[in-house]
Amino acid sequence: MAQARRGDDGRYYGDLPCRWCEALLDQKGRRRPRSHCGPWHRTKTYVSNVFVLIAGLF
């Protein structure tokens, strides 16, 4: 499993997997780690969380 490390300048370097499809994402010195490989995977994560929240209420 790949890991990103935090450098002395506070930026992330290395690879982290996408939360949805496990594709490796090069962080390229980002200040915040990138956890999704595209906007559609981020949307699917948010929608699934909302669905679970609503289902949990019933």
C-alpha cells in the first residue's frame, strides 16, 4: 500500500489511494491530501453518506 509523507514544508508527497476506486493519486506537494481521483467519486461518497444517514433515521 502506498503512503504519502508530510514534508518539512507542510506539504504531502507520495501516493495515496482514492477512497472509492483505490487508484493511486500522486499528491505532488499538496497542502491537503487528495483523497478522490475525480469529482464524480467525491459526489458518490457524499451521496452514499447522506443515504446512510437517512436510512439510519428509519
